[in-house]
Amino acid sequence: SQLDAKLTDFGVSRERSDDIMTSAVGTSLWMAPEVMMGGRYDDKADVYSFGVLLSEIDTHLMPYSKVKNATGRKPTEAAILQMVALGSLQVEFSPECSSEMRELGLACISLDPYERPSAADALYRLQLALKDLEVQEVTL
């Protein structure tokens, strides 16, 4: 049997009137740092969210769910978002994750949006990684 995963709106996507967006919308734990900081952003914010999703699929855990503060407690969401925005915290990938999938995920969650792959490049790299895992097809 064939399973087809469909990814849709991460909450950041919307109809574009130009190439840059300024109104922050989205689900905070999947949100790109530039969106969290209230800055200008583009479709690379969705690529970041996709990288967070890849981590979630790999680890079977919600983003940042294992993070603890100095007292051993889970930090507030605001504290987590601040650490992510400053680049001191990022999602993790399991030791069992293929190197291709880990590299794609890490590229997608780069703090610098210009270092993230385009959506088309991310799809291509995902197809290659899945082919290596003997999964047959990924379509948009």
C-alpha cells in the first residue's frame, strides 16, 4: 500500500501580495526566528517550519519537549522562543536519523533564512533521502 503525506499551511503561509510579509501569524513552536522577532520574512519561514516538522517526525516528539531549565523544569514557551530566536536552542534529530534527512532538517532550521534551501530544493533533497530509504514517491 502507498501512503501519501500532505503538508499544508503551517500558519505562516498566506496569499502573498509581494515577496515580503510583515504580519506574524503561526504556531509558535514551529515559527521561524525572524517571524518570532517581528521582522520581515518570506517563504523561507515556511522552510524553517518544515525543518521543525522533520525533527518532529524523526523523534516522535513535540519540538523542544525535552528542554529543561537550570532547575530541571520545562521552561515557559516564551523562554523557549527567546532561546530559539537567539540561536541558542534548536530542534534535535535522533541518532537513528539518516544523515541526508538530518542535513536537510538542519539546513531548513538555519538561523539565517538565506542559508535555508528553497522549497523546491528541500523537496528535491527530501526525495533523494527517501529514495535512499526505499520510499517510492513524494509529491506536492
